Amino acid sequence: MAGLVGAVLLGGPAGAAPLVERAKPASRADAVAAALRRDPVYVTDHAPRALPPDAAARIRASVARLGVPTYVAVTPTSGLGPQDPSESFASLLRDRLRKDGVYIVVPPSGGGGEIRQFGDARGLPLDDAWAAADSETPYDAGAPEVIARFVDIALSGHARERRDHPRPRPKSKVRKALDADDAADRRASRIEWSLFAGGAALSGGSILGLLVGRRVLLARRARLPRRPPKKKTKKARG
């Protein structure tokens, strides 16, 4: 019992934060809604590699352009929203905040997520703009970039057109890195082949030069007149 109580007392505070991201949707909504009451932009601290340090500031600046109250939760969305339509996390957040406006739930990577509008807020083509932004950004673009693209499209007046006629999706960071590696390998191969060809040409030219020189020398010798052999003279006996 003492060991159990000690483990609870020592491990409770350290393990409390991760439970916010792993709990069931209802309890997660309670925790995220409490954070949104303090700041309308909540950014998880469990994905430091996927989010830049200024992610919250960038998102806050982007959604301010919409001109309507907007609440953003950047949090892992596994089992939420499109993956489980019966449990709209944005709706759960609105039920707890009791505030009208635009609610955005998006994973740190930026792909997927959901958007909902509650109340008589300014009419914006949110669904069309969100779908278009999702198709116009790389899979690993990151939440700040996806939200910035979403706001641009929502205010462009062409959200429906861009949703129905999506532009080619840009390459992801992983795809760019792989393409760069392939290009570097091709450049290295071309350099190796050029060096090999140059060395072969030099060595082949040297051998060919020696052969040509030898033939020329032999031809010159063949054209020279042959001297008659010297006659041996008998020495007189004394």
C-alpha cells in the first residue's frame, strides 16, 4: 500500500499532462475547452517536431482576418471529427464554451481536422475553403500553414471553384527530401561516369599515340635505303 501510494503521489503530476491528449473525447473536450477560455487558440505541446515555436501566434494572426470569433484547437485528432462523425470534437467544445463562432480542430500536421460554425456569425464559405485548403497544402504542411491557406481561400471569393478544381497538391517535405537525394545521386553518377570516360580517353589516347608513333618510326625505317654489307678484306701475312 505504501508503495502504491508513493507511486501515485510521485507519478500523478508527471503523467497528468499526457492524459489530456489520450483521454476520451468528452474529457479531452473539458480540458481543451478550459484552455480555450483562457486563449482562443490552443496548441498541444505534445508535438514539438511538427509545430514551430510561433505556431499559436501565426494561427492567431491568420484567424483574426476572418472577422468573427474563432476558436482553434491544434490537437491529435485520432478518433475525432471525420474519423468518428458521431463525435464532433468541435461540437463538444462549443457545448462547453457556450459561445458562438467558428470552431476549428486540426492535428499538428495540418491534414484532416474539422471546422464548424455556430450562431449567426458572418457568412463565410468555411466548408469549401477548408476542403480546398486541405487539397492545396502538402500532407505534412503543419497546422499554421493549413489555417493560413484556409483563411486566404475563405476571403478570396473563389472557395467553391478552388474546391471543385483543386490545384496540384504540393510535394511534402519527405517527398522533397527524397527527390533531392535522388537528384544528388544522379549528379554523382554523372560525375563518376564523366571522370571514368575522361580517364579512359586519356589512357586510350596515350596507348594510341604510342602505337601510331611506333608505326611511323617503322615506316621511316622501311623507306631508308639499305646499305650494302661491308666486304671482309684479307689481311696480308707478314
